[in-house]
Amino acid sequence: MDWDKIEKLLEKYENAATTLAEEQLLKSVFEKEKIPIHLQSYKMLFNAYTAFKVESFKKEIKLKIDKPLFNWKYLSIAASILILFSIGIGYQQYEKRQKAKAAFLETKKALDMLSHHMNKGNLAFVQLKEYQYTTDKIFNSPK
């Protein structure tokens, strides 16, 4: 056996550069009994791979399934109800504000109309005051 070639293949194997065919060749070489002493550690390595393939675990594993503390389905239903309830209350508040705004605008309109009529009355008082001033001037004038 050409051990120099095998050592070069081992170096490639350690650098993860070998092909599957080269790895099979190394495995078959190290299954033989006569191997140089400085390569004995590789014999254990390649024989261990063979042993690992044969080894299997036969005991059944039972997993304990924990139930969650609460059911997410019920939590999502509760959240949906809460959202609908919030929307309902928000809509009621919106309607209440709209009614108050409408009442405010109606009151403002009525007060503007009252103010307009009062200003007309003030104009009449101004004319009446002018009339009073003129009549006072005529009747109270010294002769």
C-alpha cells in the first residue's frame, strides 16, 4: 500500500476537500489490520464511523405535553368583543358630540338673528335720539 498517497488523502480529509470516493478508499484502507503506528488514531476514527452506523436507540421516548395556561381561542374572542364594545362606545360619543355641535350651531344662528334685530332697534334709537335733539333745539331755543 502506498502510505504517502494515504497520508495526502488524510490531509485532504482534514481540510474537508475529499470526494466521497476518496473517503470510501480511506475507510476501506483503515479497516485492514496492518496500519503504521503513526496512523493508528485514524483507524479508530474510521472504525467509529462504522460503529455509529450500526448503533441505534430502541427505547420509546414519551414526551409530556403541557396544556397552556389559557386557551388562545377564548382570548381572541374576548379581544374581539372588547374591540366591538369600544367601537360602540366611541360611536355613541361621536353621535353625542355631533348633536351638541348641531345644538351649538342652532343656538349661534338664533343669537345672530337676535343680534341683527337688536342692531336694527339700535338704529331706530339713534334716529329717535337725533329727532329728540332736533326738537329740543327748536323748542328750547331762546327767542
